[in-house]
Amino acid sequence: MKPFDFSAPAELFPSRNRKIASKVRYRRFDTAADAIRFAVEELPEPLLLGAYIEINEARLGHKDIRALYDCDSYPLPKAVVAAPAEAAVDA
């Protein structure tokens, strides 16, 4: 399998979900890594489902975007997800 070029310029096209008011519009990114991080960390889940990123005339859907974000070769630091708070126990 050919390695993915995370440094290539990318364009993000969010979904057109009319049920969700969104100010997220088409965006250009200097690198695919930045576009992938924005899509996964910033887009609301319903908008990510219909979104795609275009890189070198190839389109990546939400499953591809998530897989690239989760892969070991992803070059940027990922957001830290807070662990659920444990219930307080009265002694």
C-alpha cells in the first residue's frame, strides 16, 4: 500500500445537513493532516458523516478521514479525550 501524503494541500467539504445550523463551510488547508484534524476534532458528528476531504483530486469520506486520523503514521498530536468523571463516593 502506498504511504499517504499528509503534507499535501487539502480541501474540506462539510455535509449539507439542513437539520443542523452550521457555520462550517468549505475550507482549504495547507496540509491534509490539518484538514483531517479539523474534520475529526472540530466538526460536529452529523456534519462529519457527510463531509469529504479532497486531496490531489481524490476524495476521502468520513470513514477514510477517521482511519487516517487513527493510524500510527498520522503526524500531528491528537486531542486528549477526558476520561469520564467517577462518581463521588461518600464515606
